[in-house]
Amino acid sequence: MRIAFAALVLATQLGAQQRKPSVDILDYDLTITLPDAGSTIDGVAILTIRRLARGGANDTLALDLLDLKVKSVRVGDRAAPFTHAGGVIRIPLGATADSARVTVAYSGAVKDGLIVSTDSAGRWMAFGDNWPNRARHWIPSVDHPSDKATVTWTVIAPSERKVIANGTRLEEMTVPQKDDPDGHAGAPIAVTKTKWRESKPIPTYLMVIAAAPLVEYTLGNTACGLMEGGGCVPQMVYTLPEQRRIVPGAFAEADSVVTFFARMFGPFVYEKLAHLQSLTRFGGMENASAIFYSDRAFRTGGVSYGLLAHETAHQWFGDAVTAREWPHLWLSEGFATYLAALYTQKSRGDSAFLAEMSRVRTTVLGDAIVAQRPVIDTIETALTALLNANSYQKGGFVLHMLREEIGDAAFFRGARDYQDTFRHGTALTDDLRAAMGRASGKELTPFFTQWLTRPGFPEIESAWKYNAATGQLTLTVTQSGKFGNFTFPLTVEFTDAGGTPHRSRLIVPVERESVFTVSAGLRAAPSRMRVDPDVALLARITER
């Protein structure tokens, strides 16, 4: 996702996320009846579960649900007792089989998760916006990224609303309605039942619907031959009618973006890719097969190609392979940041790519959180605080340095192995380290430890010295030690008096000061000397 504004104040605490469920939710079958006005919904959630353990607390199913009222619970075909307190529904499972179906009927006024609003034209609309753990405000669920499941949506809404959701649309039909959806007597309002099915497992934070007066712009079949199971990826854009004029805009590159990532990291795994103008509080939200972009992005000139690439990259990193625990969020946001830069390189050239990586580095060097916390932050309790320069820019630059460390072939082979191994599942940082280690034949634990588990970055001062008597050119690298000393490769370049450039790759050890002989036998002083000319090192570099 992209952050829409500097600070997000949400009551999303990590502590509530750390419980280990005793069940695995395999499937959600969700029926949501939406109003014509207001925020009151009726819902029925049928959960297919698999029990992972028995005995004691394991014999009780705990589902997250805030704000709404539970009307009834059934386990299989029988009514079941339950308690609902502190935002958790507790349902005794007793001697039920290892697999079971649990049905929860509920209703109430939604306060979060499903964002409901009426615009200045009086048009009512609703959009799911669940990240990080806000599905619990409108869906009874195990609201944690470690538990992925398939989902079916049946949405009953006034017919003037277009309903979009994850996956494939299975059904769209008008249903009888005697009164208006709020139960007031009067002229009947046309109501449509729309059914969508996502057949690939996804975490709850990616399970969404949209119900709004949207119009569709079809981008056609894209990335043909690169969809999981074969075929093409249908892509389309949904906007409010007044924003229709700005499409396709950057979405003209949607085919190129999906094709680029699919060739590099493996097939696109979902049934379609829809791009929606929405009410998400983020700049963009990577919901599986249905990316939601902020309303503001559409109203202020349209979505940029960089935002399109970032959110599309998440369909691989974040959606198909999901970070199992929140401290490993960089596996999603760092990859999306770097992949968007790689698309810049592919579509705009090397100079644009280096400029982008320079901007990424500048962001990291200037951000206070980078100096205070590591990328893998096990201390932070406010989940939205993890949407920071560590998870995005530093994570992305660490991938850039990893590519430099092991080479292009091994890096992309390792990333593809990581995708192939954990597709439709979850992973931790150590899983990526292992995949990159297999691909490169290198022990990468020191690299991952240095760059991801400690705050900060190297601060170095470089000083060149040319000895005219001996023709020797030396470089002294001094580390400030502000965040401790680091070891890293450092590319240096000098141009001799004849105008010929020369490069060397140095390995800087964990020492305060290191002196390197870069060249010997030079007949004249170099005309130009540069340190890290390719923006390959995450460091604050002062050249003397």
C-alpha cells in the first residue's frame, strides 16, 4: 500500500495480533445486506474451519468481531452457545469433527473496516478497507495475516450501486424488495444480489467489497499466458462517472506492469485485476484482485504509474505470499517499493532508476525512525506505525543491496524460488534468506542480520590521496560508528588523466578506518574520483 498522509491514528495494537489460533479458517462464505442510507448492515458468515489442536482452550473457537451484535451461532446444523465480549466471540466446539462449519448471524451500525459515506452529490457508497486488523469491525473472523482463506461474497444492495469484490463474479440478479432497505414502508427500491468468489486463499485484510455508482473501463485481456493455470489476466478500471475522463491515464501501462512482474516472479495468481476509485484511507490498498486507490488520487489528476506499479507488485509480495507476522511487513512493502523502482528502470531507463533509488536513499537517511528502530521491529505495538521508512524505503534498499551482493541472476532466481515455495501461503524473513541463500550458494545470515535487525546505516567519510612520486592512488574510508560499524562492498571509480574511467569493488570491513590501494603506477593525478557511483550502498557518504 501507499500511505496517503503522514500520520494515521488507529487503535490497532500488535498485542491483540499475537495469539495463535487453535483453528485454521479454510473458507469464508459472507452474505452482506447493505442499506440505501446509513451504516447499518446485516450479515451472515459461514466459516469452514479445521481444528489444529484439542483440549482446554483449544476447544473454543475465538472469532474477532467489534461493534456489531451477534444474533445467533450455529455449529454444523445445531444452534450453539456463545459469548461476545471484548471484541471476541467465543464458541465451544466440544467434540466436533476436525473440520466443521460455523455460522454467525449478526447486524449493526458499522464504525470501521467497511467505510460508508455519502458524497456531495448525495450518493451513498461503501468500500472495504481492512488493513491492518480492521476486518473485525464488520466480519466475524480470525483477523490475522497468518490465517489465509478463500472467500465468497454475496452482497445485497440497491441496484444503482455497482458491487465489486475479490475474485470472479459468479452471479448478478435482481431480487424482490417490498420496502426500502432500511425497512421503511414506501415505494420499492430495486435491489441486486451480486456474488463473487475468490478461490485463492488470502488474509482478511485483503477481503473487500465495493458498492458505489461506479462505471467500468475495460483494459482487456492482459499478460496472456502469464496467469496461473494459463490464460490472460482481465483488467479493468472502475471510477465515479465524473472521473471517467481521466482513464486510462497511467492504467494504459497496466498490461506492461503485470507482464513485467509475472515474467520475473511467476504467474499472476488471481482471476482478474480491477483498479477502483475508492474511499480507502491509504493512497492505494493492494486488495487481492481488486486494488483500491484513494478518491483523492483520481480527483487530483489520476493515479501515477509508480503507484500503479507499487500496488500491482503487492499481488505477488503481500497477497500471494503474505508476511506471517506484522514485524516482517517489509517483505510486503519493501518488495513493492523496490519492484516499482525496477519497473521504472524497465520503462524509463537506467538514469530514472538511479534517480529513484537516490530518492529512496535520501528518505531513509532523513527519517528518524530508521535511526531508532530496525526494519524487523518486534517492539512497536501500533500496527500503523509500521507504515514507515523502515518497512518501505529501507526494506526496498536492502533488496537493492542484496541484488548487488549476490548478483542479478541469483537475486531474481531466489525471489522466484521464494514465490514458488510460499505462493498462497505465508512467510517470514528467514524464508526469504533461505531462498536467496539457495540461489546464490552464500551464507546470508550476516547480511540479513546487519541490515534488518539493527537500526541505522553506515556513516562514512572517504578521502582520496594521490602520491605523485609513486603514482599510487589510495582511498581511506572512515566510519563514524554512530550506529556501530558495518561491513559492505563499496564501488569506487576514478577517471585517469586521459579520460578513461576505472572501477574497483572494495570490501569494507567492520573497522573504524580502512585504507585501500585503488591503483598504482598512475602517471598523473586522476581527473575525477567517485564513491558509490551506482547508488548501491545505503549509507551517508561524505567525500573529501
